[in-house]
Amino acid sequence: MSFYDRCDRRGAGRGWSGIDAEFSNFIGRMSGGFRGGAFRGGRFFGHGDLKLVILSLLEERPRHGYDIIKAVEERSGGMYQPSAGTVYPTLTLLEEMGFARSTPDDGGKRVYEITDAGRQHLADNRTTVDDIFSRIKRTGAGLTSDAMQEMNRAFGRLARATYSQASHRLDDHEFLRGVAKALDDAAAAINALATGR
């Protein structure tokens, strides 16, 4: 099991083998492909975005809730899968707003479809809808680009080197402080790249 898997399995806020909990949580989110998790400051979509995304998917054709979840994952390039606990309450809200309606299929599952009011709401917000899907596409492409994969591999090598070496030298405090200094220097260099300094 890899370092990333261990962080992901332990979950948010608990850390792993003494690793800072915030860092462990961050690695878990990155390695987990944002599956229903944090993104854009705790949300993959901005406020109200998911309602428009779901309406847009229903405009294409009637769908089950699970079909909507998989469609969002597909549109995001596999980077994000909304939870059922997010999608179904949103569908209920859309029904209450009169933008969608649902009927049971032969198996008893509810099928959702857009209403005329929902189509009008989409038309009124078409620019926002187009922007949302454009942003999803750019994000998915960026996270799966060759450059991002190269960065991920480099980060993996750094993590493996750091913890494989440190785990064998836990009593060598001078070595550990040297590693901490090297990591601080790397962080400063990355921030300098970002700010152009």
C-alpha cells in the first residue's frame, strides 16, 4: 500500500503515522480524485452551480439520480463524483421549485425530467451554464495533463524519499531538521515560481 493510499484510507482530520492532519487530508483529496470531496475551497461547484448542471443534464434526457452522479463524473473527466447526499436533495429542491418532476419507473426507481419552467430557467442562465461546463472541462484537462502528471510523479518521489529515509533515522534529529529545511526551501521556491520572483 502506498503512502497516498494510507493517507486516503485514514480519512480527513486524523493524519497518518504522526503526519500533520491537514497535510494528510490534502494528500487524501488529491489522490482520491476529488470523489465527492473538497475542491475550490471546499466545493467543486460554486453556490447554485449544481442545480444548473443537473437541469442541463435533464434537458438532454430524463435520468435516474445515479445516472446524474455518473454523468457529472464523466463531464469532469473523472475528477469529481458528487455524493448521493448532494444530488438527491438538489433534485428534491428542483422539484419544489417546479423545474423538474419525477415519476417511478417499472423498477420503482424515480426518473427525473425537466419541466418547461426548468427549460426557461436554463435559458435565462445559459451564459452561466456554459461557463460552468467550460470550467469543468478546463479543470479536468488541467488535472490530467502531462505536466500535472509529471508534477504528481515528482511529488510522489519527494514523499517516498522523505518518509522512507526519515523512518530509518528517527533518532537522528539533525538529519530530520535538515530534511525539514530542505522541504521549507522547496516550498519557498515553488511560491517564488508562482509569484514570478
